[in-house]
Amino acid sequence: MSDKPWSEVNLLRPKKGYMGGEVLITLVILIGWGGATFGFQLLQKFLETTPQGENFFTRFTFFNLPLNVWFTGQFLPLWFVILCFVFNLYIDRLTARHSRTRYPYEH
């Protein structure tokens, strides 16, 4: 067992190196996910032109769907996959940079 108390691990003040990079990419990914998911809904609410909730996004069509439906049903799942890919790519490179054994894909 470690001599350090559990209270020394703090995600709000990560240690330099691997943990700092991991916390940074996690924060960036969460902001990207939250911004796309909740930001679009808030933008729609602020741009409402009628009491029924019509706005530019409900009138504009993309691939024969209203833009708000396409964005929510098609783009957001694709955005999630893109964010997962970026997260994994960054973590792989971060691990290679901080690992004692060198990986073949390290640059």
C-alpha cells in the first residue's frame, strides 16, 4: 500500500505529465460534446420566431430533413464517434510519449 493519502489525487490540480494531458483531453472532449448537444438546443430556443418553436433550423432542409432533425439524429452520433476517435488518438500518443517502453508508432 502507498504511503500517500488518497487526498493527494486531485483532478482539478493534476500532476504534470500524463495526468495533466489526460485531464486536458477529457475536458476538451466534454466541452465539445456538451457544446454540440446542449448548445444547439439553446441556439434553437433563442432563435424561435413563433410560439410553436419555428426557427431557421426547422425551415431549412438538409438531405430532405429539417436541419434540427438531421443535426440531432445524424450529426450528433457522428460527432460522438469523431470525439471518441480524437480522444483515443490523443491518449495513444500521450501514452507513447510518457511510456518507459517505446511503441512502434511513436514519432
